[in-house]
Amino acid sequence: MNNHFSFVGGNEGPWQVVSCEAVVGPSLETVRRINVLNVPATNLTARGVWVLEGFTSNVRYAERHEINQLRAKQEGLNRPGSVCAALIPIRKSPEWWAMSQEERRAIFEAQSHHTEIGLAYLPEIARQLHHSRDLGEPFDFLTWFEFAPEHTSAFNKLLVQLRASKEWSYVEREVDIRLVKHA
């Protein structure tokens, strides 16, 4: 199974861009649609206005009991009713990356309660984290969320909670791209 994904922003793709907001730092160039493809950018025939790449990997910063909780509650992507999505690319500061894994874990969980916050919104909001830092991309992470329209308010509350955490003081660039999928 290929775990490498390309998010192509342009005029094609099933996801229509509803809004694109720079939360911290500069935004991305405005596009009409996004196509999510399970291939590296080097294999793309059409590159659109921009391409963001990432790969899925093992769950990081989580202990076994947290992973078990997430797996028990998390539902997959591409659910029929989940026609709303958000692509949120994030880059963290050099200070974040200068810390040890244990120091980042302490901020991520012990201080920010990242997993606990996320669990409260499962299974209504499905998510997939894509790692980009090791690919030399402009963002460290590409977070993809999918949810039904009636869960938009809950999704917004999730973001408010995460952005208020200690972990977010290390975010130096974040773009919030909202999307809708039309049948």
C-alpha cells in the first residue's frame, strides 16, 4: 500500500474550496479545487497551482493505551455523509524541532492533551495526518479532516481547543482550507 499522498490545488478535483485562511504566517495561493491523490508528486501528470506532499506513518507521541483508544473510536475517511473536509497544513518552529522526542511528547500530551481533545470528537470527525517535514516540504504536517455538514460546529470547537493549547505556541505557519465535495 502506497502511503504517499499529493494534495493538488488547482481547477480540478472532487473537493471544492470554500475558504482558505492563513491562521499563522502566509497563506497559500487561492485555488478553486483540490485533488487528493495517493501518489508522490513526481508521478503527477498535472501539477495544478500548488502541490503539497506527505506520507502517512505510525502514530507518534502516543502511548499504547492512547493508540488503542484512537483505533477503537476512529472511523475511516471517505464515508458517504462526510462531504465536508479541511486541509490544514502546519509548520512548527525550529524551537519545537530542537527538543527531544520526550520533550515534545510532554508538550503534545501532558500539557496540551492533544489526543484527549481529539478523542472527544470521534467518530464524527475522521482525520489523517500526513508527515511532510522529511520530504523537505514547506509544511511539517498536512492534516486532513472529513465530517458531515452537521458536525461543522463540532469541528470548529475542536480547532479552537487545539489552537489554545501550549503545543500551538510552536506553530509558525498554519493555513485552514475548507472544502466541500459535490456528488
